Amino acid sequence: MKYFLLFICLLPAGFVIGQSKLPVTKATSKKVAINDGGFLDKNAWSLSPKMRPDVYTADRTRATKWVTFYTDIDSIRVKVKPGTRYNFVILLNGKDSCYTQIASAIPPVNKQNGGVTKNDTIPFKLTAYSAIAVKAVMNDTDTLNLHFDLSSFDFHLTKDAILKKTKLLPNHADVLAGKAKPNFNEMSKVLKLQMGTAVWHNQEILPTNITSTGMDGRFGWNLFEGKLVEVDYDNNRIIIHNTKPKGLKNYERSKIGFMRSFPYAIGMFEIGRKKYTGNFSMDTGSDQSAILDSAWAAKNDFPTNLKVIKSSTISDPRGVKYDMKIVEAPLFRLNGFPVTNVSTLILSNKNPLGFEINYLGNGLLKRFNMIIDFKNDYLYLKPNKLST
């Protein structure tokens, strides 16, 4: 124990603040399972002695919850509250100290502004595939086309865009010359990334294999934690607010929830005399209208006799393929607003996310101007020019 306490003095002050003495957990394997608020992932974490600290961001929730790390021989259970961080050490094979931090996905109040200034505006174009396409400028030189995806996180670029449109790889020249293979795990951070008037500094970029058609990458909702994001299809702009904007008379409000950090709204099908209510992740990166989880459809006895439009296969942002059939649902309601004759994809295989969730694609969501309040967790909607 004295060995670890000596090393604590060498850590950054931010790592030990609030904890004068770090707990120690033991392990003989780098693999760690994590139970995050009741969701167990057996392959969630790999120990890294080089990271000081290695930060695990807990799934987003405003409720207090427990997060448990399970090594092959030990465990540690931590109570996570919004805005908090908890530090500990995992001793690997009796010699390697893995400094670990569990952080709430909701930052402290005074840090929620991030890299976004007040009321920034980001112009966009709606593509033929219903993607919210934004021009991003990296390091004042490289221009990229990204789309805003409410069912995604952080900044992602396709590997092709990384190779052809950036210089983020440490051996970029050798890779282009065919003298080396690209290592996308060692990309440099972006010193400056600008979209409209919004600017991020020292930003990490993650590689991806798939994005909306014609796009170089995507950016997710968590970049605007603690903000209100207005998606205005009438004027083709995203506005980032610090406080609730005025003039919401024609908007209808509903509560949004979070499941494994994915924001979702509550929607309802009306078919015949029956109503089918479910949770719908807002997938603005998809050109589909509605996608139903196979387990949800079975559990709720969703009608199997609806008109079949076609059978198809699609891929999600992780490249996972889904076999499905597309049917026509007569009526769907979101925030009370009706949408008729909704093309609805019903998945035939199990949701790879490991939990039950449906999806609303931008084929439907683009019909509404939206304000997504990530400060108080509300969704405001009103029909726009695309609703007719």
C-alpha cells in the first residue's frame, strides 16, 4: 500500500481531488466486466497501466446508481452521482498499477459549456438520404462533411476520410506511399474543429466503418450535454442554446429518457382499436421512418398482418446488418402529433445493443422542427414545411 501512496503524489492534482487515499482492487487478467446501473457487460473494459487515469464514463442518467468493476479475482462497487468522479487503482499481477476513474456522463455544472459558446449556429443541408449534413473545418485547413446523429456519440470519421482528407495518422506520409499500414488507434487529436460558429479544441476523433451515404463522418448528441439543441429544418440550421429559447407556443413537449446513454422519446402506434407504446431512439443518421425491435414487437403483439412493402437488409453505425421486412403502419404519434402511413421496418434478428429499443429515423423526424433539451431532458416538437 505504501508503494501506491507514493505514486499518488506523482499523479495530476485533478485525479486525486476529493480522495486522499485510493482504494486498491486486484487482478491477474486485463479483462474487466462492468455492471453499470444493472446492465452487465462481460467484456466492457481492458486494463491499461499506461493510462493515468484510464477513465470509464458511466452510462448517462440523472439518478444516483451503482457501478461495479469485476476483475477475475476481485471487484469494486462505486456509487455514481451526476457530476462526480471516483478514483481507484487496479493492481495487475501484483506489480502494474492501473489508475482508473469512473466518471459521471453528466459533468459538473460549471463544466457543462464544453467547447460550445453561447447560441452558436451550425448551418446544414438535408441530403437526399435525409442526413443533416454539416461542413466541418479541421485545423483551419481540411474540410469534411459530417452529419448530426442523435443516436451516436463524439466525432467519428470514416477510415477513407481519415486517409484522404486529414493528416491525423502519425505516419500519414508513409501510409499514403504504401510503406506502412494505418494504425487508427494512434491518431492525433484535432487542435481545432469548427462547424458554423461552434468550435472544439484538442478534440479526439474516432474511426468508423460506416456513416450516412456521402458523408465523411458524424457527430453525436453528447457533444452538447447541458445544452438545448434546436434543429430547424425550415431554415436549415442547428442552434445551440444555453437556456430555453422563447417563442415555443406551437411546440409540444415530452420527457426524453436515456438507455445506455442513448436518448429516446416515447412514441405510439395506433392500429385498429389498439395502441402500441414504446421507447424510440432518435436516429437522425438514418433515412428510414420507424424501426421496431424484434423483441418489443413480439412482446407487444405488434400486428403481423400489415401491408408488406418489401423485405430488406440495413446496417447500423457499427456496421451490424439487420434482416427485416418493411410494412405500412396506418398511424403513429410523437408528442401527440399524428403521422400517417408510416413505413415501418421490423427487425427479424436480436438487437445487438443487448437491450430493447426501437428507432425513429430522419425519414420521420425531419417532419418536425426539434429542440432537444439536454439540460432538463425534454423534447420539443412542432410540424414544419416537410410535414405536408
